[in-house]
Amino acid sequence: MLRRATSATLLFLLLGGPALAVDPRPAVADEELFFKSLEAAAQAVEQFGAPRDEATLARINAIGYRIARHSGFDKYPFSFYLIDLPEPNAFALPGGQIFVTRGMVDIGLSDDALAALLGHEIGHVVHQHGVRMQRRATLLNVLSQAVMIGVMLQTHRTGPSYSPVPDPYGIERQDRGGDLVQGAFAAGMIVSELLLRSYSREFEDEADEEGQRLAAAAGFAPDGAARLMAQLGSRLPQSREYGYWRTHPFFDDRLRSAEARGTELRRLEPRPDDEFRQRTQARLLALAASPKAGAETRELIAQAALSAWPVGTEAEGLRRTKLHAQRDAELGKAPLARRYGEVVAAYATQLAQVGALTPDSPFLAELEREKTALEREAAGIYPQALAVWQSGVYETPFLETFLVNYPEAEIAPEVALVLGESYSRLGRQTEAVEKLLRVRELAPEGPLAARAHQLLAGLVPRLDRLAALGELTGERVEPELREAAGRRLAELAGSYADIADGAEYLRRFPMGAEEEKVRARLDRLAMDLYGEVVLYQGIGDSVRALDRIHRILTHAPASPAADRLREKIVVDS
């Protein structure tokens, strides 16, 4: 998920960074619309999450900007995001923010097919479809009001009250007023509606034609659009209520048109897009300095600016700021609670990226020095961690942190085994299975591997979490265990009771063997929750109604029940 910005975020850009080239034109054509759109984008990333897949995001940006350069559109800077939705899809907001879901990436699109996908979304922005549809324009305006209403009502409350509405991450929080939470729920529904509502046939055709033309002009195969649709048709369920079909209708007619256009368009030689991407970065950073940019939107702009042009002084400043914020947050913890391994991994990622892009950059030496210092600190604390382990007096978080920091330690397999047993006792079934499988990878022979196998064999008949069973149906599991887990999964796929369980399975295994049954059951559970929303609203129990709304939007945002909620909140507004 997008983390809330720290006070240090963008300090380099807004205070200490070098001067950017000045563009005499306004940064955007309509600043109010841009920031409303950006607010919706930040809400979408917060709501759905952003996978840590830097290579895929870089690929999306490289193809996206190569196409956008040929659009001639300069009302708003384009930016591209990857969000953690298992359904294959793509969306665009009117301010130039374009999203691709993890589910779409997992299909394995070629560059030509991905170019057609991104070109289509760019076409929606170029032709301003987001503001030409009255409903979308209204929703964009309502988004800010929904959040503001919650804040305004909060100021009339005299003190904090505890709300039993569960946090999606299991953290208990104080709610300083139920209406503020309601406003956040309303914002979530509105963002979902903005992204998941389909366009008219006219607008879909217009975006198809524009996107195919732009992709060919950028040097991609003109038949990429037809190949995209054919690939989606062969990989996705045939139901037109699913994923891409739901938000991009009229498939059969669009496929025929794409095939016809593909024979008429000519693939041009690609041209450098460096200047276009640098100019986009400069515009984004200028917008980050606007008083209309809040903390979360500045964070999102910073990420987009780095993706737009990942080399040079500004990019290095963005990387430095992000790394230092993560490092300083960990160093503020007690020594044995610091997750050095995660910070070191973040430095390693940045070293690899900068090294691939600018192998002669002096910034590499700076990153290497800071990474080495962190590794030395972690090594210096190891004797303390080892002493705690040997004492036998520790809690689960200590074991988790130990494996993050010292995955190659001699005792790591034993620590992983104890952690797996701990997860099992705590009812954290999926994590228990993952750790026990990890034991067998770290120590494939011997008593630890045997004990891990024994525990897994005993767990299978008692597992009721679909994701845990899904982990045991993979190729790294022995046939006997795999078959037992598969039978148990098939048994539960159409009858599980917890909507969060189905959502987690679909997130981890979007193309899993039981995907269709799990999804159908998820929709049924969401509709049952919607019935409870109506019931509790009817008797004036807003707390329980909000709880059900939260569960639907968190775990089944693309379900028919979520559609009904989004329609309802707009009407009620």
C-alpha cells in the first residue's frame, strides 16, 4: 500500500533540489481537475495497493511514454501505475493517471499487446472521455466532498469514540467520529465507480482507434490490439461480467474493427522519448510544489516523477529521499526490532536500477556506502539476536525479524520451523504453510525437513484457509501432499464462509485451479453482506452497516454487491 508521506518526503525536491528547467506554459490546463483526478488516483492506490514490482512498472512506463509522446496531448502529464487487483484490467482518470492491474500483467502480454492496452487508455485521456461522461464528471466532484464531509463532521464531536469497524490490517484504531469513517467509505466507493464504470460504445471505439494509431506511430505492431483481445479471450472467463470485459464492453465488434485497422496502419520506426519524459518529470515536480498538493498526493507525484524519468539528479534525489525515509524509520526502533533486511533489499534494488541505467553515476558509490553501513549494523546486532534465540524466551515478532535480517544464518531453518509452528498455533494458516515449506527449501534433508513434512501432513485435513491450501498445490510439494490439499481445496471452494478468505486466494492465485468456484462464492457472500447493509440501515444500526460496507469494498470491490453500493452512495449523496 502507499504509505502516508513522512515530513521528509519531497524535502529534496521542494527545498534542497537543484533548479528545474522552467517551462513558461501552465503546468496543467485545469489545475482543479488535475488535483481531483490525482486525489482519486491516491485513493485508488491506497484502496487497492501497489505491488512492489519495479521491473514491471518500469516496463509499463517505458511503453506508455513511448506511446504518449505521439499523442500531442499536453493538457496534463501522463503517469502510469500498477495496482494490486487480481482481475485483469486497465483504467484511466481524466488527469492523465493510467492504471494497469497485477492480474493483467500476470497474463503475460507481449510488448505489442501491452502497447495496445496502454494506447487505448491514453486515448480515453486524449479525447477527455472522463469529463465528457456526466456521471464520471459528477463522481470526480463528489470525491472531495465525501472526504471533506467526514472531516467537517468530525470537528463537531467532543471526544474520541471507539469504533468496532475492523481495520483491513488487523490494527485497532480509534475513530474520532463515525461520520469521518463514513466519508472514507464513500470515497472508496466513488473511486471504485470511477475506475470500474464502463464507457459508451462510441467512446470505446474512439479510444481503440486512437490507441492503435498511437501504438503503430510509436513503433509497435498494428495488430497488437487484435492480439491483445485474442489473448484476453483465450485466458479469461467468457462471462462479460468479469474484469476487462466488464469495463471494456462490445468485445466482438471491437475485435473485428481492430483486425481491420491492423491491416491499414503502418508500423513506424520508434523515436527517442527522453526529452518528452524529462519534460513530464519537470511538470510533475512543479505540480508537487503546488499548495493544492496534499501529503499523499505529493507522495504519489514523487513516485510518478521517478518513473517518468528514472535517471539524472532529480531522480537520484527522489531515490535518496525514499530510501532515507525507510532507513530512518527502522533506525528509530529498538535494535532487535529493526528489519535491516528489508532496508538493505531496498538499497540493493536501487543499486541495480541505477547501475543498469547509469553505470558511471557517482550516486552508486553513495548507495553502496550506506548499504554496507546497514549490513555492518545488522551484523553487529547478531550476537544479541542469537543470545535471545538461545535463551528460548522470545515472541513471534522476534522470529519474523530474525529471518528478515539473517536469512542465511546457520540456524535459519530451525528458526523458520519454530515460526511455522507458532503461526499454526495462532491460526495463521497460510503463513504457517509458507514457513514450513521454506524450512524444506533451506534444509531439504535431515530432521528439520522431516519435521516440517510431518507438520504439513497433519495440517492439511484441518486447513480451512483457501490460500494455505493453494500454497500446497504448487509444484514444490510432494504429490501425496499436493493431491490431499487439492481435494480439500475443491471441497471448500464453493462453501467457504469468510469473504476475506476467498479474496486472499484470488489475490495469490488469480488463475488457480478453483478460481471460478471461489469467485462465484465470493460474489454470493458479498451479496449476502449487501442484504445485511440494507437490513441494518433500515433499523438505524450504522455501525454494523458500515462494517458490512467495509468488508464488501475491501474484499470484493468488483462484485455485483459493490456495484449496488456504489450506485447507492451516489444516489444518497
